Amino acid sequence: MAATRVLIVDDDLNIQRVLVFTLKQEGFEVLVASDGATGVAMATEQKPDLILMDVVMPGIDGYAAVQQIRAAEAAGQHVPIIMLAAESDVGQRVRGLRAGADDDIVKPFHPLELMARIRALVSRATSGGARAGAAPALGRVCAFYGAKGGAGTTTLALNAAIALTRELKRRTLLMDANLQFGDLRVFLDLGLDTSSLVEAMDETDLDADLLKRLTVAHKSGVDLLLAPPNPAAGDIVVERHRTDPEQLGRVLATARQQYDYTLVDMATSIDDFDLALFDAADVIFVVMTADLSCIKNVRLVLETMQHLGYARSKVQLILNRSTAATGINVKAIEQALERPIDHQVINEYRAAISALNSGEPFMLTRPDGTLGRSVAAFAKAIDAVAVAEATAELEAQSQRR
Ligand SMILES: Nc1ncnc2c1ncn2[C@@H]1O[C@H](COP(=O)(O)OP(=O)(O)O)[C@@H](O)[C@H]1O
Ligand SMILES: [Mg+2]
């Protein structure tokens, strides 16, 4: 198969150099233009498979260049274009997309992130939307575990999933592992007549396509693997896990292959099924609020995790509703727990509850509200860690070679 040809249009020599180097290393063939006019000419003559377009350039800028490239395209032709934006300005982003770009990435970006975007676009272009040949997924499994009911576990898992999908362009699966009382159907106003974890736990020859079919595509772009529709169906999953403890691992392994993130919304119990989820997870987010019973529970949970032999970094504390006036501040909690709080999400009761009552997550309707920004910051933080670890893993692999 011929190498994928990428055209870089950027006047900054340093950026050119970095991009040429990374792209070549990834096996791409690279063409370079240092200004908009040359970029348009090369795009029409050379017909690259994808274009990386800087926004600010002397002469015609990136927007105008994209418009000219689109205008010159024949019907049915569409070269994927990623804008290299100078800042994460919403207006700039919209302008780029309006001009005809397919995606954008803000400088400075991580090379791995850019590669993921490139691969996603190229595969979409060549397969007409199917996911065949897509970039290897990050494959992170993140468990969300509430120190007590009502701490905001479902709220955070759901809205973080939406932030990862929409703001960070990650393929994300949200799995409702609350076997008895799964809430996602309520949060998202979905009926009971959909497939769920029950079917997934029943298929020993589960593959990516089948898993995909068992999920429900939410309009946010997040795929949902729903909880059993009722407690009796939940018991089937428990029984299934007892007779075949490997199946849950198969489901998660299949999810890892095609999703960057699998976020698991867990019940507050600690039974065999929950323990298996803890084991399989790359990271466990323990969701708490600033009250004494939560702090007491978190201590127990942390002790349990320590007994299980988990690394300190595998278990992360999220203080939800951190700005609520409870009389217990972050410092006091950290002292009581003898460890730092890793993430905080602010308190905004009205946004949270109206989202719940309307079936529309706030990350979808008001991503720029204070609560939306707070959860988005959390999503960004976990993504940075995941990308750093994936990069370290890649480097370790290439050193072994
Ligand atoms: N950051 C927040 N600020 C204000 N209210 C919140 C916040 N997070 C969650 N809530 C509210 O707390 C309640 C419990 O949330 P939920 O996600 O169902 O908790 P859990 O899944 O831990 O039982 C809901 O009414 C939700 O709207
Ligand atoms: Mg819940």
C-alpha cells in the first residue's frame, strides 16, 4: 500500500521541522509549503491525502487557503484538513470549520495527539466513516467509584465522557456497571428496550463489531453500554460472573481495542464483580464530597485498595462539590486522609439538577458554564496523564526494538 501523503502548510520553520520529523517517523510521506498560496497550488497539483494548515501566515491566511482548496475540489472530492490553531479560541475554531476544515488542533500540541487526529481523519476518508484501520486506541479503563451514594459518581462519569469525546476528540465508552440500580437511562432519558451489559456478559465470542452493536450511540458521540434493565437482569450478570470470571475481562479487552477511554460508572458496593472491575481498571477515581461520612468511607476504601496491592497512582481522589460550604476544607480532608486530593469539581446544584431533570447532560447543553468548565478541566487532566503514559510506553517499545 502506498504511504499516506501529508501536506504541511506553515511558515514557521521550527514547526515544519518537528512535523516533518514526526510524520516521517510514523511512515507518512511529507510535502511542505511555507505560505498559503503555495499550499493551495500544491494541494491542487499533488493531491495529498491530508493537509495540516496553519492559521496565521503572511499573504493569504489559513482560512482563505482552505476556502480556495475547497473551491477547487471536484464534486465528491474532499481532502481532510486539520487547522493548526494558535490558541483555543472558540471563534477561531468555528471560523476554521466554516472555511471547510475537518478538525483543528491547538499549538503546542502533543505529537501523539496529532497522530491520533490524522489517523482518525484518514481512516474516515478512506473507509467512508467506518472505523476500519483507525488509529490504535489509547485503551484506558477508568473506574468511577463513589465513596457513598449521591456523591456525584454518575454525574462525573457521564459528563467527563462527554468532555473526552467532544473537547478532546476521544472515542469513549461509558459503561454502567451499577448492576441493580443503573442510572444512566434516567440521566439520558433512555428506555429499557436496549441491549446492555447483560448481552455483553453473555457473548463469549464477543468482538469489536458485536460490542459496538450492543452499545447505544448517544447524541453526544459517547457510546453507552447500559446497565441491566432491572434488578433480576442484574442478578443474571452476577451469576454469569460467578460461573465465568473471565468474561468481564473479555468485555473490557474488546472495549480497549476500539475506545480511547472506557469509563465505568460503578455501584458503591464491593462485591466480586466490583473487585474484578477494580483489578481490570488502569485507574480508579474515588468520588467523594466534603462530609464526615464520606471521609470515613474513603479511608476504608483506601485501606482496601492498599490491601489489594494497588499502586498509589492507580487510586485517585476526586472531591466533588468542592466549593460547597460544608465547613470542611480541602486541607482538613487531606490531613485526615494523609494524602492529597487529586482532582476537584465545583459545586453548582442548579446546573447539575436541571441537567438531571431534563435528561440533557450539562456538558452537552452548557459546556462553557462553570460546572462544565470544571469537569472539562478534570477530563483534560486525565487525558494528559493517559497520553503521557501511552507515549512512555511507545518509547519503551521502540527502545526494546
Ligand atoms: N458538582 C456538583 N454540583 C452540584 N450538584 C451535583 C454535583 N455533582 C452531582 N450533583 C448532584 O448530586 C446528586 C447525586 O448525583 P449522582 O451523580 O447521581 O451521584 P451518585 O452516582 O454518586 O449516586 C444529583 O442530584 C446531582 O445532580
Ligand atoms: Mg450513580
